[in-house]
Amino acid sequence: MTKTMEMTDEEIEYQVVRRRIKYPRLEFKTGRLVVVFPESGQNYVQLVKKYQRWITAKTEYINKALKNVSKKKLVLNRTPMEFKTLADELVFVYSKELRVKPSKIFIRNMRSKWASMSANRNLTLNSLLKHLPHDLVAYVIYHELVHIIERRHNTRFWSIIRRKYKNPEKFETMLFEYWFLLKRVNLIPSLLDQK
């Protein structure tokens, strides 16, 4: 069900989804606010009001990203094999640089993230990364390999990232913008349409 929340200057639409979960949460995975609530039925309006400032800030961030999308260009001529070769080369170089050893590398379709590093040191890359510029692919791989050293996104993690990428916020913002660009050209299916 879709609801509307009045903010200071504008209204923000959000969708309420009930799932078999213990605790409610707010998601912006698709660029729209989704309030995920337990099936048992609590008062989601209170949750939305409680996090109104966070929702406003996140909405402004998304709107800014959407404006920058038109300035971005996708790499549409990189084949899956070329992407695998690029990924393997970057993993090799950054593994030596960080002195880490990932177990396996997988390239898969992922719904909501660019990559992940499992506790078993398996690196999974989103197949959509093949459409991103080289520097962003390199950043994502470096970011994930750092998770072998530090699992959480804490101070230690970001200090390791900053050894190579002085301004990781810039790269994180670009990844966010590219996600919306891929969504705009229908390469990412809507999470709202999936159960």
C-alpha cells in the first residue's frame, strides 16, 4: 500500500510492505522509501515520524543523485568475458597490495548491491559492474577485498580504504548514481515488483 508523508516543503510517497520479520526497517534500495513491517502489525506511522529527519536527508541525497545521472555514461561494449578478465586482473593486483587471499570469485546477477565478500572469502561481483567505468570497478573490488581484513564498515575499514582512495565518499556517490542510471535504462528490475 502506498502512503504519503508530509515533510517541511514537500510530500514523500512511501510504500508499506509486511513481511515475516522481527523488527521494522526503512529501505531506499530502489530510490523510493519502503517501510518494511512485521506481519503482526505495529504502527508504521510512528516509525516514519521518528525517522523523518533521516528520511528527508536521504530523499535529498537521492534527488541530487538523480540530477547527476544524465552526466554519466555506461560502458555498453564490455563483454562478460572482458569483464571477467578485468575483475581477475584487479583482484590479483589488489590482493597482493593488501596481502589478502580471496577464495573464489563469482560473477552473478545481484538485486541490491554491487558486490559482497563472504566469511569464507568468496568474492561475488554483480554482473552489472561490467557497465561501469574502470575506476569504479576497481574501487568496488578494492572495497570488497578490504573486507577480508575488516568485516565491518568501521573506522579501521575506512582508514584502509583511504590509503588508496583518499575520497571514498566520491566513489560511493558515483556508485549510487550509476545504480539509478542502470535502473533508468531498465537493466535493474524493480525490487518493489518482486516478492
